[in-house]
Amino acid sequence: MQHNHKKLEGKTLNDMTQGAPLACSKCKDRFWCYDGLERHLVMAHGLVTQEFLRKAQNKQDGGRCQICKKQYAFNMLQHLVQEHNKNLCSAEIRYSCDVCQFSCTVYQELEEHLSTQHPKKGPGAH
């Protein structure tokens, strides 16, 4: 839980009320963490990121199947293909700046871009 709180450190109430920072480019669902977005891409759209594929190869792709609701410690990708005939293809997650045209594939790069290129003004600043 402390790990999740650390992600919210420095966020204003306005940031939190505007919703989760990570948006699905296919359906615009929003997520608070990369793992949630990654799992959504697999379950909802059949898109597998390189990171999720790496997790599957290391037997770290566990979770609850959104189709049959069964819980798996690992082999989720294998389950989706074999049990549900899910067609999977590779995907790359890109993060885009809401202020300018900047985009990247690493979320930390977007955070750094926002803090250096579009810093928030402090209290009382106009």
C-alpha cells in the first residue's frame, strides 16, 4: 500500500479528481498504475506489451481472467490463448503530454518532461 501512496506523492487534489493518469489508447479507460493498463490491454484488446511478455516468460503473469473469472498464479497468456482462443498481438505503450506534442514509451520520461517543461505554479502564482 505504501508503494501506491508514493505514486500519488506530489499530486494535487485537482490531479486526483481529474482521474487516473494512464489512458488506454483504444477505449480511453484510465488506470492508476502501469500494471493495470498492461493487464487491461491484454484482456480487453488482446494486446501484449514486451514487459508483459517478459513477465509471462518468467511465470509472473498471474491474475484473474476477466473472461472466466478464474484466478491464476501464472500462465495467464497461455490460458487466454488455449482456453478462450484469444488472438494476441504485440503492442507498445506510448505516453503523451497533454500540453504539447511530446510522447515516449517510458512513463518516468513523461513525468520528467512534465516537471521540467511544464512545471506547476506554486500557491499564489498566476
